[in-house]
Amino acid sequence: MVEEEKDKGIIAVLMKRFEEECLPRALGMKDRVEQGERLDGADIAFLSKVLEDSNEITRLAEKYPDYRKLYSQRANLFHKITRKALENEKKA
């Protein structure tokens, strides 16, 4: 039960951070790359941090099925951003 409480605390922090920081920035990046812009160094660093966080988020999504859909949507958003950013880099 202690581990479950700890996980719920981690989930709460990750959800708040995603909602307040990560999602707005990701949506801004998505808009920019869809307009043909390239990502800058800060964007790349942000994506690198998102990738690091994915390990913990994946573990929690596997353990708590209620979060799998949200995890999948998050992963899909970042896949779209990186795929389009790569296309833009190839065009540059």
C-alpha cells in the first residue's frame, strides 16, 4: 500500500507538470513545426527531458491501466512533433 501511495504522489506531480508546463510547450512546438519551422537547441533539450521522463511514465502506465490512454496520447503527440521536425530538418 505504501508503494501505491508513493506512485499516486508521483502521478499527481507528473500530471500537474504535464498540464502546466509540458503540454503548452509541446503544443507550441507542434504548431511551429507544422508551419515548417525547425526546432532550436532549447526545444531539443526539452524533448530530451521528455524522453528521460518517459521511463517513469511508462512504468506507471503499465502498472495503472487508467493512465494508459493518456500515456498513449502523450507519446503520439511527441511522435508527431519529432516526425515533422525531422521532415523540416531534411528540407532545410
